[in-house]
Amino acid sequence: MSTSIPAPLHELAEPQSGVVSRRQALDAGMTSEAIAWQLRRARWQQLQWGVYALFTGPPGRDAVLWAAVLRAGRNAVLSHQTAAELAHLTDRPSDLVHVTIPGSRRARPIPGLVIYNSASIDRARHPCLAPPRTRLEETVLDLAGAATTFDDACEWVTRACGRRFTTEKRLLEAMTNRVRLRWRGPLTQVLSEPGGGVHSVLEFRYFRDVERAHCLPSAQRQARVVRDGRSAYRDAYYAKYRVVVELDGRVAHPGDTRWRDIRRDNAAVADGGVTLRYGWSDVTRDSCRTAGELARVLVQRGWVGAPKLCSPNCALLSGWR
């Protein structure tokens, strides 16, 4: 019995992080006995049922992902959280590997894998990246559609645009190809924001619930400001009144970031401006009071308008008067 590994199998395994399926090994010329010998001698290791690593030692992340795709079978692709990991949409790998298979197939549960079915897998598949995965726009919409709250869905969309991985236009185009999509209406509103520039859920909630709901002036979003030859970006900038609004969804600042923010605020004051800084609760739970406070500052700096109540129970006056 020949136990050598055929050259075509080596060539196939190299771009697959050293991982092959049993079917691939047999098609390359190996016999079942030769495969069993490699495993018995611990020259190979089984990563999934019928999927082998042609090396010893702990498999790397790429090998684990290749093993999942090969185990899931023909035309499978990495998707959802795992595709987001590969696209750097998330910095925390999922414990489970998420894969999507064609809608015409059904797969039994596989330990360590979350399996989805899609009739549109050919369209969703990225044309060249390996391991096989969904396109970035499809990944974002998969995750947004699976979100249990709108804020979570919005977070995936704004993060993808905020990190400049895609654009609002591309996501809107991808949405038109989906017959069903949860949160379609509000996500369309997020992606159709005039001028774009919404980079987080907090920013969207600010423009919707603080600024627009109370008929305040429209700010420039992610406005570029140059000072001493250096560029900085303001979350919201009311240029006519030199009012900057910075939005911070973090619970606390790391030390260096805190001082950077203080220096940025001081620079705004030195240029004759003023900076207002709001967190999550200011924008979500106290949006009316925040709108009143912002309106008072804008009036002090020359705005001749007046805010409006967003509802009969609006608490705008608590900040406005």
C-alpha cells in the first residue's frame, strides 16, 4: 500500500491552510487505507468528521474555518458572525463557526457549527476571497436581519460604513435584492440620511431623536476641522454658531483618550467655539432635555429659531427654560 501523499493533494491543501476533505483526498488518488494509515500514525489529524489537517500540532484559526466550510459540504460559505470576523467588522471571534449552505440542501446539526440555508447563496458569495465567505454587504444585512433590536441592527450597518468598509449606497443596493429583511424601513432611513456620515447608533439616535424631532438646525456630520495643520472630525458641527457636539457611547474613557478629548474641547473654545458632550443616556433616555439644552446654547450664539415639542409629553422645556 502506498502511503505517500499525491502532489495534487499537496497543491490543493496549501491554499486551504493544510486542510482537505476525505472526498478531496480520494479524488486526488489516495485510498481509504492510506488515509486511515496517516491518521493512525498521527501524521494527519481529524478536525471535523471527514475533514483532515495534513499536519500535527494545534490548528490555526484559518484551518479551523476551512474545516468548517469543508464539513458543511458543497458550496458552503462562512457567514454571519464568522464572515464579520474575517471582514474585521467585529474584534471578537465567535465560539461557534457560522456557515450558510444552499437552500436546496439540508444539513444535520454539526457540533461547533451554526448552519443557515439561503436560496441566494450564489449572489451572496464573495467571488474570490478564501476561505469562501459572504460579501461584506450581505454579511452586514444577514447580521442586521438577525438582530433582536433595531439598535443592534443599526450598529452593524453604521459600523460597516463608519469603518469605511462599504457605503450607504452599496448597502441600499444589496437590500433591494432581498425579498424579506427585518428592520427594512428604519434601516433604509439610516442609510438614506441626507449627507450620510452617521457612524454609530448613538449618532443616528442623536440626529433623529434630539435634532430632527425637536426641529433644531441641521449639523454637519463627521465635519472635518483643520487646526495647526492637523485634521479632526466632529460628530456634529453647527458651523454658523460654532457649536460642536461630541457623542460618546463608552462607559468610561481610557486615560490617554480622556486627555485627547479635553485638548480637543479646549481647542474649540480657543477658536471661539463651544463643545457639548453627550453620552448614551443623554441621547436615548433624556433626548428632550438634551434638545432643550442644545437649543439654549444655539440661541445664545445667534440662532433666531425655537425648538418644538416632539410629543405632548415632551420634556424639552426642562432644558430650554
